[in-house]
Amino acid sequence: MKNRKIFLSPPHMSGKELEYIQRVFESNYIAPLGEYVDKFEESIRKRTGAKHVLALNSGTSAIHLALRVLGIQPGDYVLASSFTFIGSVAPILYQGATPIFIDSDSSWNLSPKLLEEFLKNWKKETPKALIVTHLYGQMAQIDKILEICNRYGITLIEDSAESLGASFKGQESGTFGEFGIYSFNGNKILTTSGGGILVGKSEKDIAKARFLSTQAKENFLHYEHVEFGYNYRLSNVLASIGVAQMEVLQERIDRRRAIFKRYFQNLHDIADFMPEIENSIGNRWLTTLTFRKNVDIEKTIHKLQQFNIETRPLWKPMHLQPLFRDAISYVDGTSEKLFSNGLCLPSGTAMSDDEVDFVSEQIRKVVDDI
């Protein structure tokens, strides 16, 4: 087993992808239009209950379009989870707006308590939007966060890039806010190689996003442009992969949760795992933990590589990034502590139980030696 590379979260095909790709090639609809784009959007709508769906080339593009449709511009403030990936917050910079980072709580996701405290003490213009990340496939305290946003008149955008299929009180991640986004990047629970989805409550808003995503071409025979747009649509080829992937979403969620359960059984005495908040069901995209004793995470990762095991640190919080050294943040050290002593474990759905046990065994040995 040592000679077989165990990746963090590799693609796992359903078996129908090539068949659907072949149909696309036979139709010759290779461009960002075609039957499978429509089918992919419908599969998302059916699974999530989202009212309006737009297939795009990435989750980052989806966040960018949400901000653009909202009219976010230079001088505006946009709140965001600090404990997240850069793609969640880079679109704020695309619009020339100013990010404000809010720290996590014991759920690892954005803290409603800190969000409330910040807004009570904030003396400048009320932030226009909040981008909340459902981290590693686990739901944030979305009911409390949404209530705060509604009270202050802040538009909620859910970054559900990692949490497709997760739910809170039976409602799917990405459908609580005015906008939600999903990612189908290569390492997500489902992949289209590269792709994303924007969902929204307003038909008008998603129609505007659709217009902007195809270079903002006006309704003329020639190319007429009143405003600028982007080349953000998903191709029919990649959408066909997405259709095949969506057919096995629940199977993938069930397997990721089983992998988490086995890791927990193997390692719960030496580590604390990312919790699942009450009334939620996460997809456990990645099994993540923090060690009970201080561990050199970089050294641990390098030692595990000797056994062909790929792991990685938890996200480095945005307020610690050099890019955001001068950014506004409201933090209490929670995400910094998680980053300093946390690890993401291999969680691919094609992993066998024996591989999970092997990874667990090597982690235990490495931690004991450090």
C-alpha cells in the first residue's frame, strides 16, 4: 500500500461521463451553450431546491457575478469569513471594494457572535454584503448569520464551494442567502474539471448574471455592448461531466461521511475533529482535525509524503495573508489556532477502508515521533 499514492481528494468518475461527452461531440455543441448546460442547471435545481441556477466556469466567477449584480463598487465594504480560501474573497478586490474579515467560533465557521459585536461597534457605512463560507463541507450557523444580516440590511452570499449537498434543518447549503455558489473544481466532492454554479432567489438577478457572464452582449444581430461583461459560462462539454457527477452525489456524500467516521474511530484519542453543528448534515468533503498536543504540521506533512500520503494544512486565515496585511478584521485567535495545529486528511471517495486505516496508522506514528 505504501507505493500507491493516496491523494487528498482526487476526482471520482461515475462511469457515465464519457457517454455524455460523446453525445456532446456528436451534437457538435462544444461551446458554452447546449443541452447539457441546461441539464446540469436542472440537476442542481432539483437537488438543492434553488429557485434560479446559472452554470459558470468557476465558483469564484459565481461570487464575482453576485457582487457585480448587487452593484458592489469601490468604497463599499463587504464582510467575509476569514478562515477560508482566497477564491472566496478575491472577487471583493475585483470590484475594488474593501473586505472585512470575521473570525470563526467553535464550529470553525464564521462566528455569529463576533459578527454581531463587529456590527454594533462599526461606525462607518454598513457593509453591503457578507460572503460566508461553509468550510470543508460543514454548515455554518446559517440561521443566526441570516438573522443578523436581515436585521442590518446586509445581503448574504453563501460560499458553498465545499458544501454541495450539506443541509441545515433539511434546507440545502447555498439556498439561505440571496445568492449561493458551488464549485466543481478538480478536488471537490464532484468535479467538472473546472466549473461553478451561481444560484439565487431573484429571477431578475440571475438573468442579469447570465447576461454579464456572456460578455454582456445586447440583443442585436451585431455585437452591441452598453456595459462590460465576462467570459464566465461553462462549456457544454464540462456540463456533461457535471450531469454524470450529479447522478452520484448522494453516494459520494455517504462515502465521505463514512470515511470521516472511520478516521474519527481511529484517531479521536489524539485529535479533535471539525464538529457538525446541531440540526445540520455536512458532506464531509474533507476530514479535518486539530491535534491535542502541539505538532509541527509542516514536518508531519513531509513525513506522511514518505508513505505516499497527501495531506495539507488547514486554510491560512485571510487576515494573516500578506495580501491583506492592512485589511480590517475582527478576530479572537480562533482561526489562527486552528491553522497552527490542524490537518486535512485524504478523503477521496474511492479510498478503501484499508487505506483509511493505513493513513490513520501512519499519522499516529508520525505524531508520536514528533
